[in-house]
Amino acid sequence: MRRHRALGTFYFTTLARGLAELRQLEKALQLYGQALTFYGELARERPEVYRPYVAVVLNNLAYLQRDLNDLEAARASFGKALEIR
């Protein structure tokens, strides 16, 4: 079951990145949020494996939030990513 969640989360992250490239920022924001939720769940089970993925999604989310001019959210996401790394 965990493997399926990990693959699904990878899919969300990849799709979000593609949507961001296409400037469909709101859709990308939703998918990054879903990916963050799922990677967070996986990280609680196996932090040594999945916490780096949480940091990457937070970092990508922060850039997207910056592009949406939500600078406070971007700062918070960058901060959380740095805490993990």
C-alpha cells in the first residue's frame, strides 16, 4: 500500500511541476498541497526515506507561492524546507 501512495505522490509532484511550467499555477498549487499531505503521511511512517521528499515539495511549493505573489506563504514554505534539510 505504501508503494502505491509513494507512486501516486510522485505523480502529483510531477504533474504539479508540469502545470507550473504551463503557468497553470492554481492547479499546480492544489497538486503540491496534495503531494505534501501524502509525503507527510509517508514521512511519519519512514522519516529517513520520505522527509527529503517533503523538503523538495516544500521548496517547489515556495517557488510557486512566490510566483503567485504570496510572499508570506513562500517564506514559510522555504523555512519549513530548510528545517528538514
